[in-house]
Amino acid sequence: MDLTAVPESMGGVANEEVLHEGVTGPAEVGGVPFLVDPAPVISCGATCRAILDTVPSWFGIPEANAAYIAFVDTHDTWIAYSAKQEPLGFI
């Protein structure tokens, strides 16, 4: 994933610094820097659950959350990480 094209409408700013093989960044959205590993992963339901649990007012329907978690366990998913390598979000 090319992080040099974060939309300005999302507050994006990015550079082309290569942090480790295959990962460009960091990018910044809304003042929060992040990295996206360009290699998709499967079976990241636990990561998905941990992220959804941080925003219960947005993702507070248990049945819907279970469906999201099941989906990322069986489909390619890209994870966004903080500079400290903590998961922040997923696509």
C-alpha cells in the first residue's frame, strides 16, 4: 500500500521514508502517525476484536462485531500500526 497518497480530506500527510522492508511511511491522519504493512494477513480476529473494543459507541452491536471478526479471520486484512507497533485499525 502506498502511504504517500493519504487524502487531504482525511488530514493526511505522508512521506516516502522506508521503515523496514515493504513498509513505507509513516503516514499521518488527524495528527496520528501510523504505518500499514502492505502484506495482508488472515486470522487476525483477535486484533480486530481488540480494536473494536476501544470504540464501543461506534461498534456496540455484538452480532455485527462477531461478523467483522469472523470476516477478518478468513479474508485478507491490512493492519495499521502506531509507531510503537500497536494495532490502530484495519482494512
